Amino acid sequence: MAGKRFIFGFILSLALVVLSWPNAQTAQASCGAVSCFVVIGSQQQVPQEGVLTINGMYNYTPMRLLSGTNGIIPAADQANQRLILDHHKEVRTITQTYTLDMNYGVTDRFAVQVTVPYLKRKHGHIDEIGESTTELGENANFFDNGIGDMRVTAKYNVLPTLRNLVVLGFGIDLPTGDTRARDSGNRVLESSGQLGRGHVGLIGSIYQTYELIPHRLNQFAYGSYRHTFRNRDGYQFGDEFLFNFGVNLVTLPWLVVTNQFNYRYLVHDNVRANLEQSGAPFSGEEPLLIDPFVTTRRVSSTGSTYFAYTPGLQISLGDLVSSPWTDATSIYFYTQIPIARDANNNLSQGTSFIFGITKSFQLIKPAA
């Protein structure tokens, strides 16, 4: 019992120690960034009592403009509480995410999960397109890497049967990600392009799976909702809804083929600011003040819908090679391919990739 309390306390301490991480400050340029999202069963399930399941994942997510869009979007100058319409033109964003996910079974039905992402993000846009007389704005590049917002999740298996599984989850996003990174023009990028959101988020989730053919074919579904509170810059990220469903097919004892569909709906972000209009290209004019009152305003270029098809496979190394290193170890690969998407004239997520490895450790043997 003492060992169980130690492990449980260690995982919670790892998550809570970062609450003192720096929070958001000022920002400029309305740039979006998202991550690939798929269902990986070892993440959503509840491990057996005393078992620690560790996932190490690499996620490559490019973003580009869709055909028929020009990418000219507003800027949120949060330091001066300004929302400037038609301020700059988006070019691209590439996010690489390295994630350490620790999922520990406190009991056979209750688990605590800590997710720590490390992000590398590159972004480019053409700034101040209405405030230059010699060219259509100036190129601005942004690069940052570091820990993103950590997530701590408590999960409970409400339906543990031989063929059914239903897991309810409640999570908290901790504001551990960088919110102060600057672009090549020494301007702090807006919150939506930073590695962190700058405030706590609350997440509710449900995961369900059913064995259609025992040990051969199973169906799964996952849904979640995230709400993030307004950060100290007056910026608030829109709520996020995720819906995923798919099937796993065991083709060989060591090979599982996965097919799933993923849907994400993001509500518009909002910011406390006045309202201004950037000048026409090549005019060299300062933005025109439309409404001087500082109030909560929707950022029109944020919010999106995204629907994707994701094939993948998982290889059980322990069933291929018998050794202590491969026991309870699997590797997996997914490709997320967009089917339908709308990003409100902003950058949209393209085809993304996930590589990962899962290994389980029996830390404490349950009492007989």
C-alpha cells in the first residue's frame, strides 16, 4: 500500500510542480496552430492495478492555406488591446510534437494519466500588409521549442466486462507552455501561435470499446470537450469538441490494423480589444480606428472544422521477439488524411503523421 501511495503521489507531484511556470504576456499576429489527434487505446484505457503504461509519441503536423483562400487575417495586438482587421497574410506552420504519456492503474478501474508534450514550431507570415509603401508587407518568421501545456487526467472504468469497456475521464491542462516567444521582427506572437495557452483548461472525455469478434475485431469511439479560461492578456481560446470512431482488426498475432475517423470542431477565440482596420496594400497608412471601446471581440480567423480518415497499424514486439526488452511493448504508426475542413481563411491542418512506442511495467503486484 505504501508503494502504491508513493507512485500515485509521484505522478501527481510531477504534474503539479510545474504550476509555477511562466504564464502569458503580450502578443501580436493572429496565427493558428493545432496538433494531430487520434485514438491510441493504451492512452484512453485504464491499466490494471499497479501497471504503468508509458507512451512515447512523435507527431508531425503541417498547416497550409486551402485553395480559394488568401490567408489575410486580423492581428490581435494584446499589449495595446487592439484587434486589427486584414493585417497580415499567413504562409505556413509546421508543428512537431514529442509526447511522454504516463498512464498508471491505481486500481483495476481507476487510473491517473500525465501527458507531457514537447513542441517544435515553425511559422511564417507576411506582416503589416497595409502599412508598407514599398512592398506587400514584410516577411516574419517564428520558431520556438519547449514544453507545451501538460495535462493531468483522472479516469474511471464504469463498465468493465469481457467485451465492453466504457471509461470516463476528467482532465486539467496546466499552463506550462511558453507564451512569450517572439518572431524575427522581435514581436511577441499572438497566443494562438504560442506553445501554451496561458491559462488552465478543463477536459471531459468518454472512451468506449466493444469486441465485435472476440480477440479478432473490436470497435471503439472517443469524445472529448475542452474549455480554456481567459489568459492574463485577455485572450481566450475557443472550446474544442473531438469525436473519433473506428475499428481494430487483428490480422496476425503480432499485427493490428486500425481504421478510424476523426472530427474536430473549434469555436472562435475571443480577445478583449478595440477594433481597427488595416490600410490597403501599398498605402503606407496607419490602421483606421473603427471602434475605440475595449470589449470582448471574436477573432474571425480562428475556429475551424476538420474531418479526417486515419489508417494505422500496431506491431506487438513481444509476439515477434521474446525478450525482457520486448515484453509488453508495441510500436505504432498512423497517417491522418483530411477529408473535409474549413479554417475561416486561416491555415488548415494537412496530412499528419504519428509514430509511437508503448510499454507497460508491473510496478506493484496486486494483493492476492
